[in-house]
Amino acid sequence: MTTSADQRTAAIGFIVCLGVVSLFADMTYEGAHSIIGPFLQGLGATAFQVALVAGVGEMLGAGLRFFSGQLADRTHAYWSITFLGYALNVVAVPALAFAGNWQIAAVLVIAERTGKALRGPARDVLLSGATEEVGHGWGFGLHSMMDQIGAVIGPLLMVAAVARSHSFGPAFLWLVVPALATLVALTTARLLHPSRGVAAAESSTAQVLPRVFWIYVAAAGLLAFGTMDFPFLAYHFQSARVATAIQIPLLYSGAMAVNGLTALLFGRMFDRYGLTALAFGILISLFALPLGFLGGLTAAITAVALWATGLGVADACLRAGIARVVSMNKRGSAFGIFNGVYGVMWFLGSLSMGLLYSQRLTAMVALGMGAQLLAALVFFRLRTKL
């Protein structure tokens, strides 16, 4: 007979397996992400165009999750959908090496985001089944920490690639290996844990998404609106000569290390303190905007650390909150709706910041800080309902 200790051990093992998958996937994507801003700039893109590409990529990458989440709930084909989404990494990211202009590069960036949109809800449903047995905050935090190990290694790989070729384009070819390793790791996870996903498919009890879920999603949208994307921040660093081409991926690598550590820390805090931990993390991270855009190199380093803290808090806490209030059979749709709103609001925030960047920099900073502060207040008000 399987004991609760055995179930917990198996659940942790499954979370680690999917964490290895995400480790390789993030080596691929975050390695590319760390140099996308200056890469697009080198291809002739303006600050607004960089912000637009980042915003559209995030909007589609998250907005399309609404449909992939519905698909996951209806078909229960969690593994197949996850495989297909990760497979797009193998094609889109290395192909950036052959992009002849910023428009082609933008299409490839969006293609990679589409793959992430496809796999996200299905993978999160698989994960949430395991986090039921270990604590949602800690489980998602553990996965995020492993995810960020890859996000640290990927940019460091780009540092070596850029230093060797003195160009951003050829560096993307180095990412073929982790892209292929992602699919190998995912296949291994499926073989080692064949029963995962079956329990979710057997659940048939109907459920209407609760009112608190919609308020929660609205607050997450405000947070997304006020959060800057790293390519835009990196564009500013290079344009304002705050950091060099080599320093930018190093900064991003350090940010991903902070992201992973804070995800694990705030995941634990979420299991104990709930949404109070999320609100507190947002209050820390919102100061990344003034430091990043209004200061020098020291302020920029601090800003990147605070920005990464905000990402870690969001990675661990936002999905855990949804898993607390939505049953398994509706989580694909719930994760899809959440990410859809998050992506659209991220796009609108990126668009607004891109437009304000060259006109009124202080207004851009105030807009982002205000949106994040309002999100923190809403989450704090919801603390007794989750």
C-alpha cells in the first residue's frame, strides 16, 4: 500500500523531472532572451519596436494560453500538448541566427512564445497535481528554482558565444543543444511517471470558476501592466551606455539566479502566509523601475536584482494561488485565462512604456510603479479569501 510519505516522494520526483525539462528549455529561451534587445537594435529596430516585439510576444505567448488551456481541459492530452509546445523551441530559437532583419527576428520570437503558450497550461496542470501533495507554493517554487538554473546558464552561454564571435546572431546556434535536450528530458519524465496526468483526466465534477478567481486575475493583470520586460530594459542600458554588450547577458544571468532563489523562498512564504507574501514581494520589486531607468550602473544592478525578485515572487505565488481555489478539472482553463489576461496586460504595459520612454521617462516610471502598487493592494485585500 502506498503511504503518504511515498506519495510525497513521488510527487517531489515528478516536480524535479519537469524542473529538469524547464531547466533545458530556459537555457534555450532565456539565453536568447538575454540578447534579444541589443540583437534587434543591431538589426535596426527602434526602442518602440523593441518594446512592441517584446509586448506582442508576451501577449501572444500568454494570450493564446486561453485556448490551449481550454484544449487541455477538453482533451486531457496534457503530455501531447506539452511535447508540441516544447518542440517549437528546437526550431524557433536557433533560427534567429539566420534572421536578416528585425521583422524576421520578431516572427521567430513570437513563434517561440506561441510554443510556450501551447505547453504552459497543460504542463501547469500536471505540476499542480504533484504540488497538491507537497504544498502549492513550495512545489511551484521548487519548479521555478530549477527553471531558473537554466535561465542562469543560458545567458552565461551567450556571454561566451558573443565574446567569441563579437556578434549576437551566431550566438543563437549555441542553443541547439539545450533545445534538443529539452525534448529528451521531457520524454524521460513521461517514461518515469506514466500515471501523472491520468488522475486529472478522470476528474469530471463540473465547477464554475469562483468570483475570487476573477478578482485575482484582474490584480495579476495590473501587476503585468506595470512590469517591464528585460529586452526593453537592456535596450535602455545599451542606448544610455549604462552597460556593455558583454555585461548585459551577465546581468540577466545574475537576475535569473535571484529569480530562482526568491521563487523558492516566496513559495515557502506563500504556503505559510498566503497572499500577504505576494503583496510584500511586489512592494520590493516595484523600485526596479526608477533605479533601472533613472540611475547609473550601480542602480542598474540593483534594479535588475529587484526586477528578478518580482519575477520569482510571481513565478511561485501566482500559479499556487490559482491551484488553491480551482479544482483539477478546471485548472487548464483557469491557467489559460490567467495567462491570457496577464499577457494582454503585459503587452499594453510594454506598449505604454515604449511610447513614454522617449517622451516622458519619469511618467513611464510612475505609471509602472502605480500599477504594481495597486496590484499589491488588491492581493493584500484578498488575503483572507485564499
